[in-house]
Amino acid sequence: QVTLVESGGGSVQAGDSLTLSCEASGDAFLRSAMGWFRQAPGKEREFVACLSRSDVVAHYPDSVKGRFLISRDNSKSTVYLIMNNLSADDIAVYYCAASPRHSFHQNECYVKGTDYDYWGQGTQVIVST
């Protein structure tokens, strides 16, 4: 069992940076690939970033590549999403997710939400222009 709690959302100006945190409780964090997703008003959930259990492999969609960075601190059971040069297109509720079911694939992470077993409650990001 994994409980995920996101924090760090808020309201920023276009061009600003913001770092989201997701703290996990439970013993599965070290066995989990981690992901970030977002959902904008009226839109479907969208993949944002993922990081393998080994902390070696990461994936990003073109919409955030070069601006967002995912990282993890296993000593704190926390995954981060560093977001730079934010724009109105980044307005959404951001969710972190954990995938312990693929623990034997330590150098993989997943872009589909269906590959994740646990989800946080989300944190809102608002960007003003």
C-alpha cells in the first residue's frame, strides 16, 4: 500500500518556476516507478513525466521536455517535479502516481496512467499571464 501526498502547487506568473513534491508513505516507494500527470479543466488526464525505480530512466512528452524535470529522493520517499518557464498551457491539477507492480523492471517507467496503482489527491497549478 502507498499513500501519496502532493504539495507545492500555487499561483505563479508566466515564465516563473515551481517545484511540486509528492511524499509517499508505505513500504512500496523504493519498488516503484513514479509518474506525474495533469488534468486541465475540461480536458483528459495527460502524462507529464516519469522516473524509473533505479532513478536512471525518465520520459517526458514534447509539451514539457526541456522545461520540466522529475527527480526522486529515496531517503525522503519523495518525488519532485521541477517546472520552469511556466505558461498558461500548464494550468492544471497535477497528480503523482506510483507503480510498484513493475518493480522487477528497475530501468523502466510508464507513460500510461493505467500502469500506475496509487495516486495522490492532486495539487493545483495556476499560471497568470
